[in-house]
Amino acid sequence: MTKTEGAPPELAEFVAASDAAELAPLFANLAKAAAAMAALIARGPFAGDLGRARGDANADGDAQKELDVVADALFTEALHGAGVRALLSEEKPTPVALDAHGKWLVAMDPLDGSSNIDVNVSIGTIFSVLDAGWTPGMRDADFLVPGNRQRAAGFFVYGPQTHLVFTLGDGTHSAALDPADGRFKVVRRRLAIPRDAFEYAINASNYRHWFGPVKAYVDDCIAGADGPRGREFNMRWTASLVADAYRIFTRGGVFLYPADQRRGYGMGRLRHLYEANPIAFLVEQAGGAATDGANRALDAEPAGLHARLPFVFGSIEKVERVRRYHLDDERPESESPLFGRRGLLRA
């Protein structure tokens, strides 16, 4: 990461001085909502049982926690008056119309990592910004475009510090919430994901369900110095996409949430429009790579508003290696352990 010179500028000022100056009101409103979220989360049990299951489900059938609903309402309200024509949220089945004359569409996961609310692990908010286009009104199809058409994207991570990692289409930057005045200030410009890293993030409890290429990749990492990779690796997994992504922006590595053989997981678990697309945009703008395992994630056509996408992202060499495991998996024996069988992958 590259530090800013001198006093860090406020987020809205930074955006207003960029080539995407017209997005400044949108970012200002998002930042205010995120600051309110950070304050609420910091209150912990004094704010009520935010991790309580409500008995309801979101648009994709996941159980909602109290804070999921609070976050959705908070960000929906914040986007009124920010030039947003419509908002697609994980918590609602269809987009919500906001400003009939708005220039932007926003797709958002208001609260990523909600399973971690009650265990004091970092959680966050992920968002993607698209052009609303010239056609009046709002159509679902306006959201169903590849991620390479995003205008901006970002995620807030609420942890020991509250950070925003964002892109306006010209590099990836980081802003931090200053507790002294409640404002986000840009503290890193033009983040660069480290290329040489030896960490991978994946939910190992799903090992038995993975397809051959992912099993082979992880097996070779686990084998460490005694395996075909010839070096030791560490595994990380927090069950919070923003936390794992922030770590990769800081020290590199690779994240995998692949498709697997369970019913309903044939396209992985992460949502295409408001999880995979914004993270992929941020990663590429920071010199990394993001794929569905074999193909560039930002080129994929979304299958629906809440459709999923297998997702691999991180340091470019690591993502490319995972891609090679997939492309080298056309043989029948691919479902068996592959230690030492792939000369292509030993380098």
C-alpha cells in the first residue's frame, strides 16, 4: 500500500477532486451511513441483541439477523438524495426505486459476514455502482450487466478500525474512519496487492464436496515443502468476505469460494452482483486477479439479481495457478489426489 503525503484528505474531498467527481455525494452519504453502522456495532450488547435471528429470510433464503435488517434500512435511507435511481440489496427480492432522475444504480450487501455479529469478528458492507442509463424508470435488466461496466465499488470493514477500500475506476484506495471527528479520510492511495504471498483462504470444512481442481490445489498447499509446491503455506478463513479481502489487500494471498457438489452450491455461494463484482473490480484495480476459477470474473454475465458466482481472487500469480489447475483437469483421474502428478504445476 502507498501512504498519502501530508494530512489525509477527507473522502468526499478526494472523490470530488477526481475524474469521478459526480460520485462525491454518493460516497459522502455512504460514508455517513457506515460511520453510523460502526458506532452501532461498537456499542455491542448495549445496542441490543444485534445478532438475534429474526426468523425471516433474505432474498436468497438466508436467515436474517437483526443487524442485517438495520443495515439495510440505514443504507437505503442514506442513498435517498444521493443521485441513485435504484438500489438492489441482498435483503430484498427486487430493486427499490429511490430517485427517478438518479444517474446511478447501486447493488449492495448491507451486512457481509452476519454469522460473525455475535462473536466480535470483523463484518462489513459491500457495494457496486453502475450507470443507470438513459432509459427512464427502473428495470431489473439494468442491473444484469457484467462487472466490467461498474463505475465504482467498495467495501467497508467494521473491525478494530473501520476502513473503506474503494475504487473510482482509477486505482484502489483506502480510507479510515477517524474516531476523533467521525469522518473518513483517505490514508492509502493506489493499493498494490503483494504478489509474493503464501496464504490461502478457503472453508476447509467443505473439502469432501469440492471438485478435483480445488482439492488438488489445496492438497498441494497442505503438502507444503514436502509437496510439489516446495514451500510452506498458511490457511486463513474468517467467514467474512470483507475481512478476508482486506487481509489480501494488505499482505497478498488468494481467496477461494468455489462451486461444489452440494445441492444449491453448483455456482458457489457468493452473490455475483453485489459481492463478486465489486471485490473483483477492486482487486483488478490493485494489480490482482479475480476469476470464477478459470475465467475472468468481471466478464461473466449475471444470471439473475441474486445469482451466485464461483469466486477466486487475490495475488495475480496465485489466481493464475488456480486457473491452471482447472484447465489441467480434463482427465478422468482428476477427482483423485494429484500430488506429484502435474509437472505443469510444480514450478
